[in-house]
Amino acid sequence: MKPTLLITGANRGIGLEFTRQYLHDGAQVIACCRQPESADALQQLAQQFPQQLELVGLDLSHPEQIPALADYLGERKLDLLISNAGIYGPKGLPLGHYQAGPFAEIMQINVLAPLLLVQALRPNFAQGAKIALLSSKMGSMDDNGSGGAYFYRASKAALNAIGKSLANDLAAQAHPVALLHPGWVQTEMGGPNAFISALTSVEGMRKVLDQLTLANTGRFLNYDGSEIPW
């Protein structure tokens, strides 16, 4: 039986590539984004895979939409949850120019939403279902040699803490959790000068997820499978 998975932030970049690759492998995909009706690439995939792809509106800046998503799913089971949606916030700001305004939204989408999503969808997890949280090496304390990017770094470090706790708490239900760094990817967020394509990144992360078990749950892993220090 082909797996069923749910992907957030599925309308572009890494989320779109996850959606595309899993569809081509025959999976049932529930693709979530803020405005699926205007997501042209997703709409094209829906025409190409009408029996496999389901588009669902989900704005993670509104936490009340997360339990509504669980209600929408009903008793359907998920084999894989990919929490991919995220925002970077202000780019290139030097110290002295940060203001409080954007911080709450960044933390809501990058940190709180993944926790609430796992919590709400836990009854929908099939036996052995896996959880992938898209993190970033920029959340690594050990890897931070350049400073800056305060809000984004803080959000990904906090996400790592949440993912580690989830791995511990969900082990008894046999649900392994991976914190994944996709690499510096040529997306709208990563920019055109990034090192790798979304295709390469997602192919690598899928291999990591294929090998994810309770034996390696709760680890912070690069798209090539190598471990990243916290």
C-alpha cells in the first residue's frame, strides 16, 4: 500500500519538490499552503495526479486552523508528516536595527506551529508514522561562526529543542522524529546563489527519512545524512 503523507508549505521550493517526488512514487499527498487556489504549480500537479493529490488551505500564522485541519482529516491515517512551512523574517539587518514586530510571527510559524501540528495530528498517525521537521543549520550553536540572522537562528534552535522533546515523547508510540537541514537550496528563501537544487535536497532528505527509525530518532541531520551538532 502506498503511503499517505501531509506536507505544509507545499506551494513552492522544498515543499513543492517533496510533493512532486512523492506523487511520482505513487503516494497519496495532502498538500497544505495558505492559498492553494492561487498556487499554480500545485494546481498543475493536481491536474496531473487527480487521484493522489489533495490541496488544503492552511495558514500557520493562525493557530486555530491547526485543530480545524485535524477535524478535516477525520479518522484518516498519515504515514509521514513533513512540517516544512517556515519564514525567514528580515534579512541582512545589522545589530542595532532589530525591532520586536516580526519576532512573534516568525516564532509562531517556525516553532509553535510545528508543535501544535504534531499535537493535533497525533491521533491520525498510522502505526510507525514518521515526523520530519524542516530545521536549518543556522539553528546550530556550534556552527554559528558569523552571527546575525538573530530571529531566524533563534527560531530554528527552538524548533530543534521541540523536535528533540517530541522524539522522546513519541518513542513509546513508535513514531520517530527527524530534524532535517535541507542544505543551502536554490529557492525563493535560499536565493539563486545557493549550493544545491531543491531536487538534490529532497532526494537526499527522502533517503534520510527512509532510514529513520526509533534507533536514530531525535537527531539533527543534514540532507546527506550526516549529523549536525546542536
